[in-house]
Amino acid sequence: QVQVVESGGGLVQAGGSLRLSCAASGRTFSTNIMAWYRQAPGKQRESVASCDSAGTTNYADSVKGRFTISRDNAKNTVYLQMNSLKPEDTAVYYCFMNNGGLHYWGQGTQVTVSS
């Protein structure tokens, strides 16, 4: 079984940066997809960024040019570098893994961006 755990959330002023980490443990496969989602109060969960094992990435239009997703395959860890943060980025951020067709979610980490 796979466990997915996020860390790195916190409070930051607009224009600042945060780096989120997500570590997967258990029976993970070399070929998988890891992604970040977020959910703001009163809003539905939305995709932010994704990265496959080969390094191919995708980003939501709202974060292109500001966020960067990367991964360390040896450590089964994915990162989300968030720069030029805006108040509208405030949300709970969730790590997601598609592991051989099975889906796993982290518990979420709060990101709050003040004006």
C-alpha cells in the first residue's frame, strides 16, 4: 500500500515563495504520475500541476510561469516551487499519485497568502 504525505505549507506575503514537498512510500512503481491539486474555501478542488516519471509537466493556466513541479524519482518525492504568490493562491494543497492505475491522495497542507 502507498502512503502520500505533504509538507511545506504556511503563511507568506503576496509576492513571496513557498516550496511544497510530497513523499510517497510503500509499493511505488517507476512509471507513475504525481500531481498537485488545491481547494480554496467554497471552491471545488482543481488541478495545479502534474509530472510523469519522464519529467513531462503540465500546469494550470493560472500558475504558469509562477509554479514549478519537479520530482526526485530515487526518493519518490515530488515538489512544487511556488513563486510570485498571490492571495488567490490561498488554498489547501493536496498531493496526488497515479500509481499503476491506482489513485492516492495526501492529507493536504494549508497555504495562505496575505495581501
